[in-house]
Amino acid sequence: MHAFEYIRARSVADASAQLQADPEARPLSGGMTLLPTMKMRLAAPSRLIDIARLPDLQMITLEAGRLCIGAAVRHAQVAVDSQVTRTLPALAALAAGIGDPQVRARGTLGGSVANNDPAADYPAAVLGLDGIVHTDQRTIAAVDFFQGLFSTALAPTELITAVSFRIPLRAAYAKFAQAASGYALTGVLVAEYADGWRVSVTGAGPGVFRWQAAEAVLQSKATAADVQQAPIDEALLNTDLHAPPAYRAQLMRVMAAKAVQSLSCPS
């Protein structure tokens, strides 16, 4: 690991100023991705700006049909928070299945979204639940935020402060997890809104994406059997040591059907 300076931010404004002053600085919250990357000398930030304890990044609020969760809220908190389990149980269940207990105890929503790992769970929730990413400078719709493999619309000095999710009529998430890491080999989130269905897929391609063919099928007939018939362009899916595109396509079908079968409504 290369040498770096550690600074505990006093506020969001202080963290923002520190990042603006030094483009080589990086925010630190859970550190589940950043610290291992630094240990392997794949990243060498000049400073780590610790934002994990900032109260403004720990809030969970419900307003105007959207659930807003602070960037420093940990996965384990999302999984058990009464407001999340009541208004968006699918998101609580998704958070409960991330990684292992240690990862859930340290990892944060903002860190996962900013990293945009192609096999992470949260991007499926942000895209599938019509999410908005709030930063210290602007708001970014999910459709504009995720831009491909480990790539987002964030500027180098921009800090995620919260993510808000539109409350669906009902939603569910199902994934086939890699045994060693808990990452999604393929995960599918299904959400029904008054204006239509949203189906997002993680793990199957180079980044999270909407499965619009499945959305069209669910719009006409919302059954598990029918969603499995939705067409898939296997040319857009990953091939690696874990699985070829055809296997991931089959997982998409199976996970989508499983999600539809377990659709849950806010209480």
C-alpha cells in the first residue's frame, strides 16, 4: 500500500472542499472496495477523506413517494431498518443478501453505487426502482448514472450524499450468487408501478441494464411462466470463467420468474 494522508471530515461541506482541493483524494466510508484495491497497489490516493460518521449521510427518510437513504448507511442497516422493511421490503431483502456478514456490517450504499461493480446488487435496485443519485453538486437519474463497467457519471471530485428510490406497488429481487463472494452471477429486480413495469439485471452483462423485453411481457401478463419467454440478446451478456452467455441468459429467465413469484407489496 502506498503512503496516504487520513482526514476525518467534519461535515459534508468539509468533505466536498477536501475533495475539490485535491483531485487525487478519495472519500472513505465502508472501504470494502477501496482498501483492498489500495493494498494491491492498484490505487494510490493522496488522501482518504473519512465520511463514515457524518450524520447527514446516515439519514433514512420517506418523502413524496420516495425512500431516501444516506450514502454512508451500511447494508446491514438497510436490511433491518423499519422504514425500509415497511415501505420497500424488496430493498431490505436485497441488502440482507449482499456479500457476507462482515461486508454487510461495513459496506455502504454510496460506496457500492459509486463503484458500480457489474455484479453488485445495489445497482439493480437503483435502476429498477427508478433511483436518483444525489451528490454534493447535483442529482443524477439512474438511467444517466450507470455508464458501463465500473463507470459512472460521477466527476472525480463529486461525492454521493444519498440515493432515493421510487416506492413501487410491489417489487422483488432474486439472484444466483457466486458461492465464494456472494456477488450476483445474475440478479434480477422486478418492480411494478402504476405507469408500468421495470426489470433490471445485474451480473449478466458488463453493467446493470433494463430488460425491456421482460417489462413488455409483464405489462401484458404478469406471470412467472410468461416472463421466462421474454427474448434475450445473448451477444450483450458476459462470458468468463464463471459462465458463458447462454448460462447467464437462462439464469435471467429463472431469476426473473423467481422474483415475479415472490413479489411483495409495501406494508
